[in-house]
Amino acid sequence: MEDDVNAARRQDIAGLRRFLDLEQQRAWMQGETMLRDTDERPESLELRLKYVARFEKLLRRPQAPEVLEILRRYGSDCIPIPRRTERHYWSVSCLPSTPGKALIRVNASWMELFSLYADGEDIRALFLVHLSDFTTDHSLDHGQVDEDFLEHCVMAPDDVSYIFPRGDDIFGVKVRGFSSIGKFMATPRALQAIRAFNLTHMNRGRNAYQASHCYRLADHMLGDDAG
């Protein structure tokens, strides 16, 4: 009886708190702990087959190796317990039909988290983060963007720019080039900001983009692409 009650309570809890308490989330965000994931993944054979043609089309693009490598890093470093939360709390789409001609896009709840685009034969990225994590005084003042820090996160100053897409505390960081994207994701303060934004939106409940999930891309994100 007690187990049934606890199970019912977990069903009523929104977002990642079904799996991780707030202290566990904070510790992961700050890089203080490694979270224990599951070996199992929620699977939909119909959905797995649905985007095979798009995935194979992506593989024919010259940017494919860089896209898959960045996705692998993103899945490993930027999404908490990615196997347990796959599709239901985050998803990755392949050559999405939405405006912008992205090669891939990662979503959670109703929010875009991360996108990769072609930039000649290289790639460029758009990271959505909290503006307050990238201002000098942690405010929402557009005039206080910490441009020196942003330039420190990439290989060359011209590799980074930013936008204010929508909402008071949403900030878009554009990064050009495979090497600069990798450096940005490896910079501790930037990585913590990416994790914080992803936690915010994964905690808002079920992912609205489940039907666009590309399992073949997710295989690469989760290291299940051997052979």
C-alpha cells in the first residue's frame, strides 16, 4: 500500500523532481556530482523508423561528423540522466522543418535548448541560456552582457555573438566553428549556465516535441551508435 502511495505521489510531481531532488539537480548543475542514469531507454519503433531517411540525409552532409561529435558531448555533459528522460523530457530533431534550416535541434518542454547549423562546410551553434548567467552583475540588463567572458569561451572573438530572442531572462549565444563550440561547452561557467537553463525547462513538465524525436541522433548522443 505504501509503495502504491509513493508511486502515485511521484506521478503527481512535475519535471525532473520525479527522479532527482533539488539538491541533486543543484550539485549536477555545479559539476559537484555525477548522476546515476539507467541502462534502459524508452523506445518507440514507429518513431525510430519515421526519421531514418532524414538521418541518412544528414549523414551525407559534409558537417555530419562534427554534428555527431558535438551532439555526443551535449548529451553527455548538458542533459541530466539523459537515458531516463529521453523523449519525454527532452528530444532531438533531425533536419527540422521549422524556419532557420537547422541541422539538428534539442528541445525540452516548449523550449528550444540548442541548435546546430551549417556554416559553409563547418558548423555554428545557438545555445539558449539565462541572460542573468551572462551579465556582469547577474541582472537582466541587456547593456550588462559580459562580452569579455564570452570572447574567453571561444577560439577567436569573431566566433561568438549573441541575440535577445524573447522573454526577460532568455539569451541566445551564437558560436561559430567546431573548435569554438567545443571550447564554449567545456568552459565551466558556460557549461553551468547551459545546465541551469536545461534544468529550468526540463522541470516544466513533459516535452511538447516528442513526436519529432530522432532516435538515430539520440543513439549518438547516448553512446549507443557502436557499429
